[in-house]
Amino acid sequence: MSWGFHYRFNFMNTSTRNNYRDHFFEHGHWGIKVRQTLVALICWLTLFTPIVITSATYLAYLTHGRHGHFFWHYTEGFQELNFLVIFLTFALGMIAVFCLAMGYIQFQRSRGLVNKLSLIHI
């Protein structure tokens, strides 16, 4: 985007500035729809494949092979998974506390009980 376009863009009407076109949702444009859908599916598959492999191996480790499937058998991997489960549980707890605190603050602000300046001095 050139600076000249940005300069002219600021003086446009706000109703036209907030509208945009997405060819994926318009009539036609089948090439874009097929390509973007395939890329999205490949990306989701790339994300979930290691998660499924790790989960199945960890489930087999916990149940001594009754459930799941061992994709590896070395003990360092299982020790690392135990640490990862503990660490991610702690991180999830910290994220939950932060989200609940921020949600409570926003709720109090929406009711007019707390303003933004009073939160700075806490």
C-alpha cells in the first residue's frame, strides 16, 4: 500500500471504508474456493497428525498397552510428556486466572463501577 493511497483512504466515507470484498464468498471464483479449502484441510491435517500420534502413544503408556498405540517406546519421551502435561496444566491455569480477572474487570467497567483510570493505580 503506497502512502498516497493511505492519504486518500483516510478521507473516504466511513461506510465505504469498512466494506471489503472477499472473492471466496462471492458467486463463482471456484478456483479460489477449491485452493483455499484444500490448503486449510492440509494445514488442519498437519496440525492434528502429531497430536493424534502423541496422544495415542501416551494413552498406551498410561494403560500399559491396553488402549492406544505405541509409536515409540523410549522412556525419555514419556518423561518429557509427563513434564509437558504438568507444564501445560499450569499454563492453562494461569491463562484461566488471567481471562477470568480481565472478564471481571470488563464486566465491572461495563456496569460503570470501575473506570479505566482507577485500574492504573492498582
